[in-house]
Amino acid sequence: MLVVAALTLGLMENLGQAEEVVRQYSWEELVVAREEAIRRGLAACVAGRPIVKLCAEVLQIAAEGLRQRQLGEERFLESLWVRLEKEQCPADEARQLFLRHGLEGVLNEFAWV
């Protein structure tokens, strides 16, 4: 569960490169990309570019930021790399579970009981 903290820390440690990536897009393009990502997940695009490529670029920047700290923290990003390779987000996995096993299958997988 340290993935969010590691991603944030890595981006802060490499903020200059992260800012360069963000500056490639207008605010309007980012708003549209967010809305599309909500609907389409990693199949979305940002300004005509597959969002999965943008995610990989951002993840690489975060990993470099963590590597600079030399504490091995980049290992906490591994689950995000796996998701990018599969091009599946948690919602995609939940949907597949629902289609195969119904609501009970989703609840069995994700319930914290």
C-alpha cells in the first residue's frame, strides 16, 4: 500500500522532469484526458496520445526520483509497472470479475472482511 506515497515522493524528488511532461499539455487537454480516463481507463488518450504512454513516462520519472535517493524505494512502484504492462487498471479487473462471477465474485475479491 506504499505505492501512492512512493509515486508522490518519486515525482517530488524529480519535480523538474515531471513539470516538463505536464507542460506539454494545455489545462483543457488534461481535463479532457481525466474525464476520458475515468470512462476508459488505460485505453484513454491525452491529446491524441495513448494515456498508457503518458503513465509510463510519469512512472519512469518517479522511479528515477526514488533511485536518486538510493534507498531501494523504487520497488514500491512495481505493481504500477505490472498494471501498465497489462494495460489494466483496478476497475478493469473488477469488471472482469463481475462478468465472470457476478457481484459475489467482486465482493469476495475486494472485501476487507
